Amino acid sequence: MMGNDERPIRGAAETIEAGDPGLAPRRARQSRPIDAAARDRIGRGLRLHYAAVLAQPIPDRLRTLLDDLAACAETEAQP
């Protein structure tokens, strides 16, 4: 018998399609408006949490892809 923390992990689409009753309370909480102070606290916490990730350099392969995309956009923009 599986406990709550031993449930198999499913994708979000599969969980929603299956009508997982565990989603109902989360939907109800999301429908309440969040006040400005709470949004500020959440935003500040996320910025602190992801600061180390944002400080990492962009990998060379991704930089190359971005440069190629920018070059394509520039040539398409020219008449």
C-alpha cells in the first residue's frame, strides 16, 4: 500500500485528465486574489532563490543559437 509521499509521479496533463481530487484544493486556493505585499514577498523570494542561476554565463551552444536567431531576424527585417 502506498502512502501519500509514495504516489507515482505523473505529468500535469495526465493528472488533470484523471481528475485527481488532490488538485481541487489547490485550484480553490489559486482563485483568491493575492495582495500586493504577498506578491512582493514571493517575488523577492524567487529573485533570491534564482540569483545564482541568473548569474551563470549563457552556454556557448545557446549563445550561438541566439546569435543565429538574431541574424535571421535582422535579415528578415530588411526590405
